[in-house]
Amino acid sequence: MPEEEQVDYKKLIEAALFMSPNALSAQNLSEITGIKSIGHIEQMLDALRSEYSSRDTSLEIAEIDKKYMLSLREPYASRVSNLASGPDITKGALKVLAYVSQNSNTLQSYLVKVFGASTYDHMKELMEQGFVERKKQGRSWRINVTNKFKEYFNAPPSR
């Protein structure tokens, strides 16, 4: 009977980050590896991040709101981004999304003034895609991008 292969958990974490379309939390990685200690997972993540930082490679392990993903460094990301399939978003919704991503906590009523009544349809589309969230404020809504937006568009974390 063959011996069971010894699992290199750091490589398993790296493989999970490579395969996942979404950023993964230490808790997600704990479930994938079967390692209960979140601290140990975080140590392996730190070691992996250091390895990628010290290598002369186009890849990096990025952290966004305490979630991790394997991504491309600049200038490589912008030079090959056209190879990735983009989200199915209308041009108008993309304009609204671009504005919201640069102007957090924007009121929907202001967006309607800037982009017109079609903003309501664009907001519905963006919320269905999970790229924006809104919170009631008075008679309007306060609009912000979500973590999914940051992961999908490889946006830098909020400061």
C-alpha cells in the first residue's frame, strides 16, 4: 500500500489562492487546509507574501480587507488586463461605478443629478452584480463599492 503523500500546507494555500476567483480569508484557508489555528494560517500567509515579495516575478499575494488573493503586480496587470474576461456591465453602469469608486459615500440623489434618471437602473444592475452597497440616509441612499468590487477590479484597499 503506498504511503499517503505529505501535504505542504503553504503550497496548498498558494494553490487555493491561485484557483479561487475570490479573495480568501484566513478562516476560508483554515477550512480548506484543515488547520484549525488561524494564527498558523496567517504565519504561512506572511511567509508566502514575503517569498513573493523577494522574487523577481509579476505575481503577488494582495490583501484586501483581511482577505488574500494571488494577483498581478503593476505594470504587468494593466498590460495584460484585456486578456481577462470582464463583467457584463452596461456602459452607463460602468460610468456610475467608476464615479462611486472614486467618490465614496456618494448620495444616490447626487448621482441622479449627474447621470440622469437612468441612474436608478444602473444602481439596480450594480447591486445585482454585488459591486455597490447602499445605506438609507434621509430620503436618499449613501452608495459605496463593496469588497467584491475591490477584489474583482483589483482595487487598492481603502485607507
